[in-house]
Amino acid sequence: MANFGKWLHDLQTTDTAVNALKKFATANPVAWPYWSDTIDEYRQVITTAAPADRDDLLTGLASAFQQWKADKATQTSTPSGWYGGRVLLAGGAIAFAFAVATALWFSDFYPSLANIEQARGLITFLFTFAAMTVIMVIAIGIFWLEDTQEVKERYASAKDLLTIVIGVLGTIMGFYFGSTSSSERPTASRPLAISDFSVGPPLNDRIKVTGTITGGAPPYQYSIAFTDPKNVVTIANVNSEKSADGTIAKELPVTIKGETTLQYTVTARDTKRVNSQQLSGSTAIAAPP
């Protein structure tokens, strides 16, 4: 909001005392402290000039100053950029809550943090998001809010906060990306492989499935699909099982009505969900004696 001198100059009113004050200000442009927001400085000019209507001018000054303070309080209580800042903060909070809820919804989020690159990316994202949020809020304060003393004081504090946030962000990114120790530097990992896979033999109404997953980045996920060309074996497929160390060991219910060659396809993925491997094969199977 404009200071008192400019506000009084632009004020349109029917108050006789205030209009007389405006005429006095126009008639005394050198002495009139247009730049000031202190009522005592305006009162001193009127007292020093000692016009015949001094009392009316002082009354108009008190009335105008009180009205200016009321208008200033109304405008600064809900500044033009305040709602924009609140919308930005609310949007950031919703986005952050959605990201957290999504991470909690998928049960493989916590195991994935054991991977250095996964944790590094999460930390970098969180601090980058925080830094950008602070920058956007400060930008709103600079370009949308009125140029008041309160805003200037808050901006001075905001600069200190921004310096801290950028400093922490730079330290974290430099530590994780520029100062990685040799033991943490990525090395050529072995390709994902499935070995020692076997099915059976059946025991009563169950059959054991075993195997080993190696390479890639544990923990692993695997699935097993069975196909019987003769339709004499009923066995459940394995969908998205987890293995922390790569061991496959399952006992599956099975119903066998005759001899057949049971076909299978094993699909394995590592924690990055990038490396995958398939193993297909078959095994002769028959009902237990």
C-alpha cells in the first residue's frame, strides 16, 4: 500500500477537514513530508506554519491518518500474493503426501531403499523439491506482495533461509555424486541368471519347486508359469513372489491324473525392475505310486 503522503494526495473524500488538509499540503510542497508515515512529522509542519485553521487541519490529519491505517491493515491482512502462496504451499503439500502414500502403497518401496542409487535419488528429489518450493514462495513475495516494510523484513529473513536450503542441497548432491568413495562407485554387475531350477518329483498332493537367482541387484521377484499339453496335471502358477537372497523354494499343490511332460517358464527381475531373465524348460512327471 502507498505511504500516507501519496495516499492522502489520491484520496477522494467529502470530509471538509481532510480536504482542507489536502489543500494545505499542496500549498506547502517543500515542507510537507510526502515520504513519511509518521504523523508527528505532518503535525510539526502544520504547527510550525501556524495557519488560521490549524485546529481544523490537525483534526483532519488525525482523521485521515486513522483512515489510512485502517485501509493499510485491511490490505496487508490479505495481500494479493498471499492466496497464491497458500495455493502453492497447499499444492506442494498435496504432491508430497501423494508421493508418500504411493511409496507406502507399494510394499517393495522400503526394500528398494537398501539400494544406494535408489536412496540417493530419493534424497536428491526431496531436497530439490524443498529448495524449489522455497524459491517459488520467495518469488511470490517479491513480485506479488505490496512493497511494505514488513515484506522487506520477511524477504531479508527469506534470503537467509534460501541460502541455507541451497547450501544443504549443494552439500548433499556434492557428497552423493561428487565425493562417492571408491567402494561405493558402481561396478559392472553380473547379468541376471536363473540356475539349478527343478520341479518335483511329486509327493502325495504336493510338488517342490527349487532354483537360484543370481546377478543383478537383489532383492528379486520371480514368477513361474506351468503348461501341460495333455491336461492331466493341475498345478497353480506362481505370481510375483519375492526372494531376498535369490533362493526359489516353493511347495505347490498338484493333482496328477497321468504321465505328461510339464512345461514351465520362470521369469525373474531384480530390485531395479530393469534387468530380467526368463528360463524355459520341461520335466517328465507322473502320479506317485
